[in-house]
Amino acid sequence: MKEIPILYYRKTECCGCTACYAICPKEAIAMIEDEEGFEYPHIDESKCIRCNKCITVCPFKVNVTY
């Protein structure tokens, strides 16, 4: 079984565009507000089917191949 996708390691690797949230076919991604009021994606591992669509649509991961 594939691993759960890692959308970012640091917040600077995410622009909060919600592309991953919008493309997820299982609604496994929620946008969670941080202490400064910015929203970042969080994957619900119980819903994720590991299709990696969230990674392929991410503007920060344009050159990543899955």
C-alpha cells in the first residue's frame, strides 16, 4: 500500500491555495487555521485513498513525479 502523501514539511512549502483540498475525491483534506489565521491542509488518514492527486496539483510540487 502507498504511503499517505506529505503535503509539506514546513509551512513555507504551502501557499494555502486549497488546490489539494479541492481535488481530493474522498474529501480527506481539511483546511485548518493556524495560530496566525492562515489555513493549511491536513489529511485525514482514515479517508485518504493515497491517489496522490493532491500532490500532482500542488503548485509547490510541480516537478515531483508520482
